[in-house]
Amino acid sequence: MRQLKLDEVGYLRNTRGRSIGLFITDRCPVGCAHCSVDSRPDSPSISDFALFEAIIDEIRNRPEVEMVGITGGEPFVERRGLALATERLADSKHIVIYTSGVWANAEIPDWIRKVLRRASCVFLSTDSFHAASIDDERFIRAARTIAEEAAWMVVQVLDIPAMVQRAERLLDQAFGDRVTDYVEFKRVIPLSAGRGEKIFLSKTGERWPGEVFPACDNVSAQMIRYDGIVTACCNEHVLMGWGSPRLRRQCKTREELREALDLFGADPLLQVVHRMGVGALTMHPKYADLAKKEFRGMCDLCWAMQRRADPLGDRSDRLLNAMAVMGGQIDR
């Protein structure tokens, strides 16, 4: 598959049904204090490979899905699962891998190079939290290895000036004046989830009325965890078991996986949240009392709405379905 640049990844990621997230492991040896999914060296990973293969087969056989984002944890600590997923999906899907580069030892194993070769894009993260375990030399080696295997690279860094400057310096050391031949740069907002909640959660107490919240990109693609958990969005809290149960399903068979993905994909409430916004939903009589009520963030409002919604998709709500259709026209 050809390389994918950042804007192409964003387009597929934010267009409903075009991508799926594959959360391949909870395990990570880096131990960053800001980890949004609380990954640790001894966290769970794949134990049921029959179920994992069913997950891969279901993704492979969904023609509308063009891109699979593989994340964790640190995907490269799950050698068997990562090799299996990339090998089976690379001929029909764009593969995007999210990694810290912790695997970049002095000698790079051939299996890692093969995985990178199958990727259309690799998101390589760096910041001062990673630096405690991943020194400058290891990061530079990871960046050069990704470039050698012809995967396009997006270097992600927290949008904090000192961290941005460090990342720019490391890329200059890695590639000199040819940085733009291999890399795009992406600044990201810190996530107040997992261990990151203790560091980044706003202490100001600011809240906003429900009617002001915009559309949510998080519900544009479902996430599947290695243990069969399917979530309607990529919010780390939902994946970790928080928020509304309506956004999460436990699947044990491929048939159940298919049913969950189809249900989330066709859900009119989720379509409106993605295309028109949770604020727009407060125009619906069912949620009108939430318009002036104040919330800490978009997710808190969404979860309040999910708790009132039909678990099977509100298919009989004619107004909600009309809003979903209108949103689809806006989306196009």
C-alpha cells in the first residue's frame, strides 16, 4: 500500500466507516507519567489468539474500511499479534501504527523492519515523559529506521514549547535539511485520562452549557481491543470501562463483533454527535434540558445523552433519524 500523509490519515479517520482502531495490547515498558490508558510493563496483552484472529478476519472482510490504526500500549511489545495483524491486513488496508520507538535498539530485528514495511504511516511520539526511557539516540534511530523502510512518518509531540523544540532538534539531527522528505510534525493536546488525569486535568473548574459543544471526531471510527471489547469511539475513558455502557460491547465471536460494529455504525444518535454535534442534539426534546446545563467537557454531555438513549440505536425516533440524515448531507 502507498504512503499516507497526515491529512489523508485525518480524512479517513474522520469519515465514518472508513477506518477502525485496533488496540493490540495494554502493555508498555516505557511507563510515561502522562499515559492516557495507564499502560504498564505487566499490563494485559493478547491471551486468546483465536478471538484475535477473528477480529483481524472481521476487519479484513469489511470493504468499507480502508485504514486500520494499530495502537496500545506499545504495539511492538506484542510481536506475534502485531506481525499477524499487519501481515493479514497489509494487502487490503492502509496500516497506521502508533509507537514510542522503544524498540529501536542498536540492532533492529528483521521482524520489526517487516512490520514497518507494511505500514502506510507510522506515528512516532516523543516528549519529556518518553525521554526518561527513550533517550535521544534511540529516538533518532527509530526515526531513521522508519524512513529506511519507506513508511511515511508523523512525529507527535505534546503542544508544550520546550517539548516541541526538543523534537525539532532531534529530527534535525536525524535528517538534517531533508526532514520534510520523511516526516510531518503534529502537536497534540495533552489527554486527561489514565495517569494523565493527575497531570493535565483542568483545575480551573470551568464548565460550559451543553448547547455550545461542537461535533465530535472521536465517534467517526470504532475501536476494537484485543480482548473483544468494541467501543463506539476512541475515547480512552470508554475503552478503560468508564462512561456510558451504551458505547461499549464485549464480543466473544466474530458474529458478535460484526453485530457490534454494524450497530455502532448505524446508530443515529452517534451519527448526529459526529456530524452535527452534541450541542445540536440539545434541540431534540429528549435532551433539551441539557442545553443550559453546564458540563466540564463534551464527553460528560455525550455520556449523559447516552444514558437516556435506546440501547439498540433509537431506530424509532423519527426526529433523531431526520437529524442523522441532515448530518449526513452536511458531512458529504
